[in-house]
Amino acid sequence: MRQPYYEVFHEVNELGIQLAYRTKPGGYHPLHWHEELELLFPLNGDATVTIEGNTYQLRRRQLLVIESGQVHSTNTYSDQLMFLCIHISKRLMERYLPDIELFRLHCIPDEVTDSQFPEYLSLCQMAETLTRLYIEEASAGFLESEGIILQILARLIRYFSVRSAPELSSADMQARQRLRDIITYVGEHFREPVSLQEGADLLGLNKEYFCRFFKKHMGLSFLQYINEIRITHIYQEIQNTDASITEIMEANGFTNQKLFNKTFKEIYGCTPSAVRKGCPD
């Protein structure tokens, strides 16, 4: 199934909250972004999360926050990773805190300070409570869950936020918009031949500057990024369809068999045929 790399959450309710318990197959979920805050809490395994080019370890029963608009990706190690995932619309939260957009949250497990740790532990315990309510299917459990999520958000703002200037600099805003434009474009056209020149033209940059800009902000080259997007879709189709691997490869924009095999193994640690046989390792 095709997944967007700018994500819109239609299930965010009128309060501004989407609460989900998800199971994802192990592997790489490529760079994407969305307007909502994202809170991740793995229940049965570990992951790495890359945010704006920095990679962090996220272990079982640890909470991590991804700010709205941040480009991020995840790589999971369990065959089936179960996790609690919360998305919160800052725009809809303005009814409680009109200047919420000015608060930038930073809650990364390995970067929690000694003074923050008691509060961080409390946040993880609240995430555990959300999980228990879900498992028990408690009466009025969703109502209670929403109240807990509001408490989590309030504590994040109080203890894990920095109040930013009202606006990003014009240069930062331009860079963010350029990244959003190119990520969206690749998500729509990765099955077609996509060249460096097309990417540069889309952003109105010369090819050399575009290469430097993309590598600086994304941590990999533009062509590497396109191939990673293609590989993740191929991985899903290998698992979920009966089409031949060659057909799937070509349908998703790969024409070089050697490069395909090399890139696939770099990302998933195995060959495409091993995945089809049920051996992800």
C-alpha cells in the first residue's frame, strides 16, 4: 500500500488528538513530516528515530516526542513492533493555550537531564496507564485517555519546551518549505525516473547547490533518498503481493538490479528473496 511522505491525519478528533496502538513490520519507515506533534512509546522492542538528520535510540517503554513539521524516519528491529502512537494538533490546542505554536518541545530519552528525569519517568508511567486502559477496555477509557494525554502535553510544555521567537527566520522557513516540497514530490513520483536536475528545478536551485542543500538537511544524497523510498515500497509489496521481485522492482522505479540488491540489503540486512520466504534477518 502506498504511504504518503507528507502525512495528513484525518482521524484527529475535534479535541486535536489521535490515539493509536499500532503494529508495524520491522524495518525502515522513510523520511516524512506532518503538522501534528508525534509521541512514540514502543511496547515490545527497540527502534532508532532520525529527526532532522540526528539519529536517536528509542528503547522499549521509553517516550520520544517529534515536533510538528520535523522531518523524521524510524527503523525498527522487532519483526512486529507494537507501539503507542499519539498525534496532537497544535492548531486545535490553541483553545487551551493560544500561543502553543511558540513552544518547541524537546523530549529525547538519551538527552533528558537529571533535573528532568523525575518528570520524564512520570510521563512514561502515564503512557503505561494509557496502554493499560486500552488492554482492559475500561468503561469510559477513551475519555480518561484523552485527559491523560492533555496532562502529558501540559507537562511536556512545562518541563521539556523552549519558548521560541514568534517566527522562524526567513531562511529557516524557506529551507523547511523546500524540504517539504521535495519530500512531497518524491512521494508522488518515485516510481518514475527522477533526476537531480528535476529536484533542483523544483526548488529553483542550481544542481550543485541543491545537492549540498539536500545532503545538509537530510543527511543523505538526493538519489540515495529516492532509492530508499523505492525500497520501502518494494519491501511492502514483496510481503503483500505475489508479483515477481523483478516486476515489483521495475514497477517502483528501479532499473539497475545490482544497485537494487545492494541498497535493499543495506536497509533491511537481507535479500528480497529472504523476505519473501519469511526471513527478515
